[in-house]
Amino acid sequence: MTTEHRSRSDFRWLLSCDKRHATRTWRIGLAVCLSLWVAPCPGAYGETFQVVENAEQISLVTPQLKAAIRKQGYVSGVAGGSLGDRKTGFADVGFGLDIVDWIMEPGSDQSYRDQLDKELIYRFNTPYHGKTPKRSLEGPQICTQAKRLAPQVVRGSDFVAFVSSYQYRTAAPGKQIGSRWTQTIVFPHGKRYFISSDRIDARNSSPAMFLRIDMPGHIRHDRGDTFSEIYLSYHAPGNGQPATIAAREFFTNFAPDRRFNYRRDQVDQPPLRFIRAYRLRDPKTGAQGPWLAGMTLDPAVVHEAWCHQRGYVCMIEEFGGRPIRAGESFSAAFIVGYFDSIEEMHRVYDQHRGYTGLTVSPTRWKLTRAAP
């Protein structure tokens, strides 16, 4: 039964109630109907996209996926534990997917830390940040400190999209505040993945500005109980060693620059594909699940990518890292979702390779490429 038909039946039931209880029942029933209202999207595939919005989040159900976009609290990206694969029953096991932090650049903030907003201080030479000096240009960290976003829902005939933006409100000494982050997330009809893009419209100039995000997202686990292996497309051990990394490699903590670290300045050329994925497993039964992958569609935009253990597997990615002037912008585009095999990931990646942006309107969505 469709939502529209179900809602009409509910109202017919209300109208048929005994007159002695009609007023009370109508009020209660109307409140229940409104609280459960599911808004189908228009068009040929309208009834396959069910969107429910309340003060805290927007929930989406498709035949392939379940997902939530947070409006309050821990915001940006797709909410942790909410991306459910309806084919297998598995869901992500992290804090969220395509989660967003600060605008940063290489270099140390040690000489002016006493002038910084506390949450902009970046401490390196630590087990959780490694040895590489970096500094925040603008903040706050969006996921934990923005507190509230107002995602716009765009309903197309064969997709649902969510567009969020935020203007940074703190900056390092001598820097302007007000760079704008915009995130576009598209759920296409018939897919077990979403397509997303993060963009920065910069108020400041930098020799190597980058945005830090979680891609696809961190992995919460207890000695590998929630995942069995990790695939990093840029990790090629050779000599007969498998391309995947067993969960046991993440039983003890290690710094991000010690193992499985990617830096653009340490390779001759970017890899053919930039895919980071983990193979889910049921912590109760040990049964294998699908791969949950995050694909950066243009490998050349990746400045650095971590995959290290710090109580959980930390999947931070930084994109950009090239000269930019105030008034310019930079972006990256991603595919995040479920796949049955590495080969399937490669096929999907190769169909979308090279894109760095994403636009959306009520009639269409479109991946875009940066100008040369």
C-alpha cells in the first residue's frame, strides 16, 4: 500500500469512529498521521523514495538503502549507523560518512597558538595526528561544532538530493572568516550507493589549502569484530601479498604516518583509482557482509589519506592541497555505498572517473569536472 493510500485509509477510519469519541479520536489520529507522514517524491520513481523530516534529521528510505541526514548535533554527511543496505541487512559501523572538519594548510601554528580559538589548535607529533605539521585556517570543526545545519531537500523524478552549507566563523590570525562549505549528496534511483561532493569557496589565499573529511568514514570495532578486511586501491604490497589488509593489522594503535598512509607528494603519480573500503561482518555470528566503499573520483585531488588505528580505524582524507587565491574554489566528488566485490567497485569507479564536483536541480543531477 502506498503512503498516499495508507493516509487516506487512516482518515476514512477516523471519520467512521463513534460520534461520542469522534472529536478526541480525530485529534489523536490526526497527530499520529502527521507524525508518521512520509512524503513520496514526484515522478516515475516517486514512491520508491520516502522522505521523513523532523527537527533533528531527515530520513530517507529507498528499495536499496536507508539513510539519515542530521540537522542538529553531530552534523554533515550521512549520519553514523544510518546507511543501511537493504539487500544484506548490514549498516555502516562508524560515526558517519563524508563527515567534514576544518579548512587547513601545511605548516605549524606553534608560534601563535595563544591567539587561536582553542578548537583551531592543531597538535602534531602525537599518536593521533602523526609528525606532519599542519594548521587550521578556518573553523570550527563542522561535524562537532556547527551544531545545526539546514539541509535543502531536492526531489527529482529519479533521485533525491540533500544540499547543506555552512560559513566558517573562526580563523587563524591574519585570515578572514567566512569561507563557505557546500555539500551535495545525491541518492540515485536503483543504486546501493550515494554520490556526494564537498566544495570550499575560499575567503583566503593559501599555497596549499585543503579540506579535511572522513572518507568513507571511521570503523568502530573490538579487535575486528565488525569488519574482516580493508581495501586501499593505492596500497599494492606485491610479492604475492594480498591487496587487502586483514582486520588483525588494526588490533593495536599506530600513528597515521606509520602505516597505510597516502601522500601525494610521496608518489610519482596518483593511483589509477582512489578507493577506500572495508568488508563488514556480523559481530555476533562472524558472517561476512558487503564492502562499504568510499571512492574519490579524481585521484589527483587527494592531498593525504590516513588509515590508522586510534581506538577505532581512522579514515581521514584531505583533498585540495594546491595554491588557491581568495575568491576561488575547490572541490572533490565521491561515491559512497555498498558493493559485493572489489571488481564491482572498479567497474563503478571507472564509469565515473575524473569528476570533481556535483550539481543538482529539481530536474537533474550532474557530475562535473574542474577546469584545466
